[in-house]
Amino acid sequence: MSSAAQLEKKPVKREKLKKRRTFSRADRLTLGVFIGIPTFLHVALVWFPALATIYLSFTYWTGIHIEDIQWAGFANYENIFFNTPIFWDALRVNVVWLVWFGVIATPLGILLAYQIDREIRGHKFYQSAYYLPVVLSLAVIGVIWNFLLRPDGLVNGLLGLEISEAVSFFGDDRYNIWVILTMASWRHIGYIMLLYLAGLKAVDASLREAASIDGATEWQTFKRVVFPAMKPVNIIVIVITIIESLRAFDLIYIIYGSSGGLPILGVLVFQNIAGEGASMKGAAYAVILFLLSIVPIVSYLRQQFKEDVS
Amino acid sequence: MTMTDDQKSKRETEKAQKAETKLKRSRGTQAVKDRVISVFIGFFALAWLFPIIWTFYSSLRPYKEIRAGGVLSFPKELNFNNYFEAISRMELPTYFFNTALITLPAVFLILLLGSLMAFVVTRYSFKANVALLLLFTAGNLLPPQLVFIPVFKMYLALGDLVGDRRFLYDSPFGVILIHVAFQMGFATFVLSSYMKTIPKEISESALVDGASVFTHFFRVMLPLLRPPLASLGVLMTTWIYNDFFWALVLMSTDSKRPITSALGRLTGEFVTDYNLLAAGAMIAALPTLIVFFVLRKQFVSGLTLGSTKG
């Protein structure tokens, strides 16, 4: 006790003591192992491969012998931009996906969170109902929706259509993207709702009360008081919306396989990189995907590391 | 603009009165509005659950009944036969075992290495702390497609080096490693923001007592990390359980794949019997449904730990 009190009085000495004790030989070794193993794994399997892919996207390589790698300059990118019309189709689908998520699904999730946070009647049940799809895997989601939408499924049954004249919801270009977006939103809305709900719990309740006493309507309260107070969560939600829209892969793959029934960047990458016969056009696709996600990644990091850096 | 105190208070009372009458009126309309909102959200909540309920209902019926009478036909037979058949014919126990073989070690390693990393970064002051944390968090956000080609090649090369081509590629070990490398970034980030809220004095007293770094971590810090570790553990288990991409691209033998990736293949193979597939999907969803019903608190807090920093 007395030594602790002494140390309290003499911060300089305490600092010295801490330093000496912290970095004994054994401790230095322990610390080295503690950060060494995770850092090695992370760098070797994430950052090194990421940089390698960026390099490979400027080369020709069949992916078998390292000696065969040939510098290609921007040839892979030129090929994608000028000779691969499907790239633009895929990009269009990704953009539609992003706009749908940004304009419809995410705002709906936020709205739901707001209403449920106000504890309207039945809010506990509602919350569970919307949250359920979030835990399901996309493979299961694919099976579930297939049940409703396949030619002899429920929707065609309700429309009174025989199998021969049934609407092909996944095959018909007029419907497929909207069907897929509905399925994706089924999960996304609940996800956003959960994130937002957690944020709303942290907003000071007195703020809202004050607004209501001032005679603000619910909409005004949300727009002028709650929404601005939620800025950090808003940024995260926007970032997640963008990243999810760009990464979309699983759902499409489950429904169409690698055939690309609905072209989307994630599947284009997959078509070009999976298996033994990889082409570095796939690397270029991956880099394009990465470049598109840089802005959301950086804004996420800026939001999360604001205090650390300043 | 200048105002005397008298004018000011007069205006204030007027404002308050006005607000009060407005409030009374708006409370009445708000109650009506809330009722409408509640019904509206409730209707959609039921619609939200419907696809799952329908799939469950279908899984209880034999497919031949639907072929004969259509989807809307009245059920003559409702039982769990599809479930028994799914378990035996789809070899679901094997796939569950594969999933466990990947998920359990991966989650354990993610939590262990993530907490080691977070511990060093928050408790010892190195210059590189923020940089390391940034590296890990950013790495977690990279699109998986960006790292795939080199990881694939490295796995094959390492396999050749050891003399067994399937040492990492097409082996649970390789899938575990890539999950650990990626998700560790998220775990480190979440755990380090949690550790920042643990008072420094706890560490200091441990150091004064002469505890080694090893003791400091395992005896002092780790027990305090139980709540975030539980949440992260549940979240990571769900994510890895639901993962589709890595098991798909890093494994080539179907019988080694985890259940969610296998479900994709089963979709093709058992395409003749949709109701059997429905039963398979329901079984595959079972662990995540347990998370939903039993561990929801941990799941939700794990999900929001990363986004709201707290």
C-alpha cells in the first residue's frame, strides 16, 4: 500500500518501474509472440495477397508457373472496359442494387428501427420478425424463396398459372433483378434495423422529449433531432449499404450457379478466378471491385478512428 | 436583435401555451397514427415471416401430393418423413460434422488471436499501435475476391512443399486459416474498443505486483473480456457457419464441404423433390435458429459492437 502511495506521488519513478518490468526479456518475447502470430497471419493471408492481386491484374498469367507471368500493362483493363460488354451490364446491375438498397431498403430499415424504438404496440414481436432472416444463411434463403417463386411454386399457383405457362421469376430479364433485390432486402432491412436500433438506444431520450414538448411532430423530431444525433451510426449504415451492394455474390451464385443468369461484379470475378484455369482478367475485376469499395472503406475507418488519430 | 427580459419572458409563456394546446391536439392524432403504423408494420412483419413458415409447411408435405394436386391443394398428409429422409439421403450428419470441423477451431482462434492483438495494442504503448489496428480493421473490409488468387496459389505451393497438395487446399485447415486471417481484423477492432473502456489502473496494479505480460493477459484481462467474447463468439459462429464463398472456392471435394455450401449442390441434385430440399434447408438453418431464439442478445450485441463502439 505505502509503496503504491509513493509511486502515486512520483509519476516519473512509476513510469521507470513500469518500463523496466514491462520489457524484461521474457516479457519482450511474450509480447512479440502475442502480436507476431496474428500480424503474420493477417499480412500473409490478407494484405500480401491483396497487393499480389493488384500486381497480377497488370500481367498475363495462366496461373500455373510463376516464371510464365508476363507484364501486360493495362491490357486486362482495356479488355474489360472496351471488349467485355457484360462488364457494363454487371456494373449496371450493381448500381441498380446500390440505388435500391440506398433509396428503399436502408431507409425502410431505419424507419422500422425508429418506430420499434418508440415502442409502438407489438414492437417486440415485430423486431423478432424482421430480425429472423438476418441469422439465416444465403443458401437457406435461396431455397426458401425458390419455394415461393419456382414455376410450380406458391406465387405461380396463386396466379393460377400451369407449369407450362408459369412466370419464370429467375429466368425472365423483366423480373429477375427485382426478385433478387426483394430477396436481398428481406435480409438487409432487418440488418439495418438492428444496427440502427442499437444506435437509437444510445440517443438521449430527453432530447426527444424536449422536441415533443416544443410541439414537434414525430416526423420533425426524427428529421431534426434524432437523425442528426445519429451521425456516427448513419455513416456506418451507409458504408455497410455500399459494401454489401458491391460484394453481392452468394445469393446470385446460389440461384444461378456460375452461369451468370444475372451478371454482377462479384460473380464475374468468380467466373474468371475460380478453378485451375484462372485468367488475370479476374484479378483486374477484383481490383475494380476493390477500387469501387475504397471510398466506403476509408469513410468507415475515418469514422471509427477519429479519436485515435486526432 | 436585443430584447428586454420582460418581453422575452412574455414571449416564452406565449410560446409555451401555444405548444401545450398543439401538444394536446397532436397527442390525440399521434395515438391514432401510432395505431395505424402498428397495424401497418404488423402486416409486414407477418409477410416477413411468411416465406419461412411456408417452407416449413411445405417440408411437412410429400412432394408427390403437390405434383398431383398443385401447391394450393389441401394437405392430406403432414409429417416429418421428409426430415428423416433428408438426414439419411443427403448425408446431413457428415456435412454438419464438416461445418463443426471448420467453425469451432476458426472461432476459437479468432477470439484468441484477436484478443491478444487487442491486448497489446491497447495496453502497451508502441508507436505502431494505431497503425496496426488500422491495418487489421482495413484488412477485414477488403473484398474476399481481391485476395483469392494468390491465396489459392500459395495454398497449392505450400502443399507441394509439404508433399501433400491437399494440405491446405481442399482441406478444412485452409478454410479455417483464411477465416481467421480475415475475421481477426474485426475481432481485434471490437475487442480493442472494449478494452479501452477497462480502467488502466487494473493493468497498472498488475504490473506493480510484478505480473509478467503472460499473467497480465491470461489472469487479469481475459476474464474481464468475457462479455464481448461471448457476443463475438456467437456472431463469428453464425458468420462462419453461413459462409459460402471460401468453402466453395477453397474446397473441391464435395464430401468435405460444410453444410451451407453443400446445400447449394444439393439444390441441383435433389431438384426432383423440392419438399425434401425444404426439409434439408430447415435442418441446415437449425443452428442459426437456435442462435435466433436462445442467443439473440449476444448475436445482436456482437453485431452492434463493431458499429457503435460500445
